[in-house]
Amino acid sequence: MKFSTFKKALTAGLATIVAVAVFAGCGGGDQGAKKQFLNIATGGTAGTYYPIGGAFAEILNKEIPGMNASAQSTGATVANINMLKEGSVDLAIVQNDITYYAVNGTEMFDGKKVDNIRGIATLYPETCQFVTLESSGIKSISELKGKRVAVGAAGSGVEANVRQILAAYGIEYSDIDAQYLSFAEGANALKDGNVDVACLTAGYPTASVQDIASQHKIRLLSVDGSQADALIAKYPFYTKTVIPAGTYAGFEQEVPTVSVMAMLVCTDKVDDKLGGDIAKAIFKNLDRIQSAHAVGKLITKEGALKGISLPMNKGAEDFLKK
């Protein structure tokens, strides 16, 4: 009798195990979803791209069944585009101007055209800022002939922005004393009186500019309407931006200028369905992105096709146009 009871219990237990195994094999719940691995290239851990990319990975893992996304720290846009080209990452946060150079084989990608990347969405503006001290007396970019200008590191995206903006004012490098300095170096040179203007491309308020403003009265030089229109007509990655009055201590003027856009891109191996799922997941969870970094407040579905500089992933594009 005891053996019979044991036999019945054993039979019932085996049946339960088989049922569980069959259920799992048939895709019961998310456990049965096909695993998808996505590597997201971002930037340095102290920058903006890294926390935003971390939020993207968290959102995709939560919203897309079977997803295993991870963000990795990198050397930012140029490095990210090269990693996409090699196929070592699937998604990346990049600047739209440098991406434009990559897909067209110009500037730092001259002779090294990249064909395998597609847009998911533009994210937020990275603003071109021309900074001078009030004591310089300089009030316009048109006054920079003969001046010492920190134009960014040689071959950098900033340096290309400065060259293009100056050209819109009819100014070439031969007309100025161009100093090829990173913005950190240019900021120090400006504080020390070794340059008249320092240039950068970054989201505002920018810590380096705040540091200068804490020690000196500064002025930001505007990129005026007609010059901005000419730039946008020639280079479709630029967008108009207004830096609000009071963004930097002691400078209470509104400053019209131009920005390039941070954007999320993928390789052409990301199919249209997955591209659409990625875009949908991100724009359904903007609150999570906003909690990762203040620039998240500037990311909107309405602005996600602004400044697109390369072919789009069809699924992402269809979602954003809804």
C-alpha cells in the first residue's frame, strides 16, 4: 500500500516536470523568447553619452522580450562609427555631423566612406558655442579676422564646425590666427588671455564655460539668421538653436546659434522590426532617460527626425512618423 502511494506520487511528479518542460519549450512567457544581444557604443564615463546609453540598455532589456542589451564606454563618435563599420557594436550614440561625413566620405572620413549605418532617431542638440571675454570687445563672429581663435583639436568635429561657420561669414583660417586646441586647452588659454575666442560644440550649460564665467565676464557670439540659413542649406545636419539668457553667470542675453544633434544609429544588420521596436521602447520611456541625465528633457518624439543626416532604419522611421 505504501509502495503504491509512492508510485502514484512519483508518476504525478514526473508528469509535472514534463508539463513544465513542454510549456517552456513552447515559449511560455518571456523565457521562450529568442535571445537577442545588442552592444551599444556610448562615450567616456564622465560624458553625456554613457549614462544615456545605459538608460537605453535598461529600457530595451525591459521592453523587448529576449533582449540582452549592454552599454559600453568608448571614445565617442568617431570611434563609435568605426566600431559600427567593423560590426563590433550594433547601436551607437553619435553626432549627426560626423555621421554625415562618414556616410559621404568627407572630412575625417575622406576616402573611408561608411555604408552600413542607419538612423534610429535624433536625440538632443549639441550646440556650437563661440566664447569670448567681455573685455575683448568682440561682439560678432564677423569681427574675428586677425583674432586668435581656439578652433578645436585638428581634425575634430568641433574644428569642422568652426571652419564651416566662419566660412558662412566669409572668413577663412588664413584670415585668423587659428589655434588647434581642445576646448579644455582653449578654455584655459582664454582665461589666461592667450586667445581671443574659444570654440566648442556641446550641450549647454557646458561645465568648461561655466568655469570661465565664474572668473570672468563672458560673451557668447551668435550665429545670425542669414548665416544659419546658409549653413543649413549647405550642411543639412545643422539646426537652429537659441541659448537662453542667463545660461551662464553674468551673461543675460539670449543667443541664437546652430547645433548639431546627438543621435542613435544602428548597423544595417538591425532589421526593420527590431529598429521599430527599439524606437518605440525608447520613446515610451522618456522619463527613465530624463532620470539618467538632464539632457534627457530635450529628447522628444516630435524632434526625433530633426537633422537626420543618413538613411533611416525603415521600422524606426515608420514609428516616428506615426
